[in-house]
Amino acid sequence: MLSTLFLATADYNEFFVNGMALLGAGIAMIAGIGPGIGQGFAAGKAVEAVGRQPEAIGKITTTMLVGQAMAETTGLYALIIAFVLIFT
């Protein structure tokens, strides 16, 4: 009787842990909102800058792309954490 109760509890705990890991992965992906907002803001400001100084398009584009790459790392870290939570 006691061994049956222990096995049922072990299964329950495993399902609970897996459910919480999947919930944590979903919450981690909320971090994808930040890079989207940051990249959109950077692109908008770059377009404004090119409109004001068209001759500086090369420097503006380079700076914008570096800034967007830095902003994207946050989203990639969140994606990696989500994958770790799902597949481990």
C-alpha cells in the first residue's frame, strides 16, 4: 500500500515539475518583447537621422545594426533559457 502511494506521488511530482518548467519557458519568452521594441525604436531613429543627413547613411546604418545586434542578445538569451527548461 505504501509503495503504491509513493509511486503515485513520484509521478505527480514529475508532472508538476514538467508543468512548472513549461510555464517558466513561456514566461521567459516574454523577454522577446523588449528586443522588438528596442529594435523598432532604433530603426525609426535611424530613418530620422538619414532623413536629416543623407550623406551619413553608412555610419548611421552601421551604428544602427550594432545597436540592434546588442538588443537582440536579450531575446536570444531568453530563447536559450526556454529551450533549456523545455528539453531538460
